[in-house]
Amino acid sequence: MQDTFEERLTRIRSRVAQACQRSGRQPETVKLLPVSKTHGPERVRAAAACGLTVFGENRIQEARQKIPLCPGHLAWHLIGHLQTNKVKEAVCLFAMIHAVDSLRLLTAIDTAGELTGRIMPVLLEVNVSGESSKFGLAPADVPAVLDAANSLQRVEIIGLMTMPPIAEDPEHTRPFFQKLRTLRDQWRPATGFALNELSMGMSHDFEIAVEEGATWIRVGTVLFGSRTTP
């Protein structure tokens, strides 16, 4: 018999709690971001009935169609790559943007915030692996972006996000999560930004991410099951 959404959610929370125990953390310091991409509004409504209130989407087009059909009290985070020509819509749709990967994009979000009257919390995406196939700022470029952000009025950089290389063994992702946390700890005193949030870890490696300091874990398949065509 297939397990229910509530059973999967309970197992994930238990795994998070165990990872926190192993690393001396409190479970409430880890926030679950269900990734609802390709899953319809009915799946979101079922998840919301289990008490979840924040969801992650990858694409503006899908979110634009889905969000109005979901409960109005939910908050939405954009976790996919954002193009500058879609920034204004993103600022209107989402409560947080996880993958800001350039000063140009950060400035565009600031401008959209001026137009919409919003202050947008964002995370800087850092390419800690150096893979050319991945988006994200090179670590060496982050301090200059943070310095430039001091002049922006409508963005609030509250942390960092990363995606490690794909690995069959989740343990292989640990060095990349460690590196992001170490860089954050270096940048805090140097830049004056607290950078309290670390968005890292997905369905296959979230326990490792929690052990290494993640405050947001982005889980989709392990929670919703196999993806369908949007």
C-alpha cells in the first residue's frame, strides 16, 4: 500500500530531528521548503492541510498559474534561476528569492521593489563547486556584491544558497555544504552581513545539509513522490 503524504512528512521531520541530534542542533532551527514544481494545486492543498505553509517553485510561468489556485495564506519562495526580465513578476509573486546569482539581478530586484513598494528578502547563490554548468556567484565575488548591496534599499540579503555536484552517495555533498558554511562564517565579520540563512540540501542529501548547518532544506520528490509533467 502506498504511503500517504502525511506519513512521508512525518518521516522527513524525524530524519531532520535525528540529523539535528547528531550535530547538536535544535530541530526548530531547520525549516522545510516543500518543492511543488510540476505538482498541481490539489497536491499543494493536500500539503497545506498537513500544516505546511511555505512552498518552493522553480519557474515563474508555472507559479503564475498555480498560486492563484492555492490557499491564499501560503507563502512562496522562488528557488530556480531568475532572469532579469521576469524580476518584477517574481517580486510580486514570491516572499523570498533563493538564487540571486549576480549584482545585476540584485539591482533589478531592488528596482522592482521600488516599483512595487516591497522589500525583498534574498539569498545569494554561491557556486562552491566551481562547475561551469551551475549558476551562482564565484566565492571570490561575493564580498564585492555584499559591499555593493549596502547602497540598495529594497533588497535584504539574509543568507546564502548552493547546489553541490550531483552524487549518488549523499556523503559526497558534505564538503560543499561545509565550504558554504565556512565562507559564511568568514564573510560575516568582514562584511557586516549576518547571513543567518543557509539554503542547502535536497531530497537525496538533506540530512547531510542539516548536519552542516542548513536552515532551509528544499525537498520535493521525497515528500511529494515522483514528478509528473506540468
